[in-house]
Amino acid sequence: MSTHPSPPEDMLIEYDVSPLSFVEETAIARVWKVARVDGQNAALKIYKKASMGNEAAGFFFLEALNGSAVANVYRRTSNSALIEWLDGHSLGDLTRRGEDEKAAKELVAVANRIHSFPLPPKDEYAKLEDWLEALFTVGFAQACPPSSRQNILRCQVLARQLIEQPHDIRPLHGDLHHDNIRLGDRGYCAFDAKGVLGERTYELANAFRNPKGAFDLVHDVNRVRYLCDLWSKHFDVEPLRLIQWAAVKCALSMVWRGRGVLELDPEFSLLEIFLAVSEEY
């Protein structure tokens, strides 16, 4: 019978916290709910390697916002962080229980609060065009369907067009979606940022593919149209660029998942929907 891991004793001493419960394990980190000496709960995130990898810039982004629509970062080291505990439901929970329209409106409200004032560019942030290099250099396995290969090539063209005609480049959360936004004492707040320098419109691109556990809804073309119209209006971005970025992000995620070589992927059909909707604008 498996048991959940306990946080290292030296980390508990480092942050002066007491363990309460194990929360989750990701590919690169483990998270515990802990209690601070003031009685407030917090999230203790400890990375499995000596550094935070590509999430380090995300903490820089969260700290720069200083609690404005994001979880507060109380302290951090090179491979761990103590973060504000958000005790409520996620926007993903809202969608999965049938309140997707409410979740969509709350998500764009959080995005607007995050972007209520521009943060200065810093060297710590990755560049979106660097992320897209993986899309431009992708390989295709023999089993990759020809139509899917053609859609990926279309996304390469779209990505080049978008980055060659940049709109409002600024630091972004970089992974803003339903399950990275949770209700806390200060309202809905985002967490698990990536920290990337890119076009503001890209901030909402990944949310079209989410949340997990709502496959049929996410693949509903009417839902895609609804989100594009709602978010473009309330985030004040062009609907065409928004759905184009959604398609590019979908393609990029598949490339990352396939580690640079595409064969078969469960989101091939979703990418086709995004591209079809983009032709309506």
C-alpha cells in the first residue's frame, strides 16, 4: 500500500511550517499543505531537482504582481517556494459541474486584473518566440495522419505571421487556464505561472483547451466560438488573433508532448476545430 511522501524536515525548518497534508505530485515537483506559525495555511512546493527549471520565471512574475489577482509568494529558494493557500474551488471545478459560462467570465476577469498595469520586461522571462522554435522544427512520424500534418504546417505559418506582426508585447502568466485559477480570501487568483514575454493576446490561448475532465465541452465548436467572442470583447483583443493563438498553442502543446516528433495525438481533432473557427473571422 503506497503512502504519500512527507516534506523534508530541513524544508519545514527552513520555512518554519508544520505539515498538514500532501496535495499533489507533478512531473517536476511535490506540493504540501502546511501551517505557518501565524496559524495561516500555505502551499509548500518542492522541486525534485536542484532548480525550478522552466517554472523559475513564473515565480518572478508572481512576485512582480505582488498579489494582484495572483497567489502571494511568501518566500522561495532555488528549488522550493512557500505560496498563499487558496482554499476554494478552481474555475475548472466550476466548468466540470456545469457552470462553464461563469468560469469563462471569471477567467477573463482574472486576466484583466493581472494585466491592469504592465510589468517591465526582464531578462528572467522566457521569450514566446523561443518557445515556438519547437513548433518550427517538429518532425513527423510515418503514422501521423496527413491532415494533421497539414494542420501543424498551417500553424507554423500562423505562428510566423503572429510573431512578425507583434501586438502589445509584455510579461505574461504564460499558462493561464481554468485549473490554475482558484478562489481564495481575496477572490479568484492565478498561480503556477510560467513567466514569458509575448503578445498579450496569447495569455488566453491555453484556456481554450481546458479544463481537463470536460472533453466533450472543450471539443464543442459552439463553445469555442462563445469563448472567442466573449474573451476578445472583454480582454480587448482581436478575435481572429485570439483563435489563431489558440490554434498555435494547441499545436505547440502537441509538439512538446511528442518531444519534437508527432505521430498520433488526442488533440488533433481539437486543433482542426480551432483552425475551422479561425476561418470564420
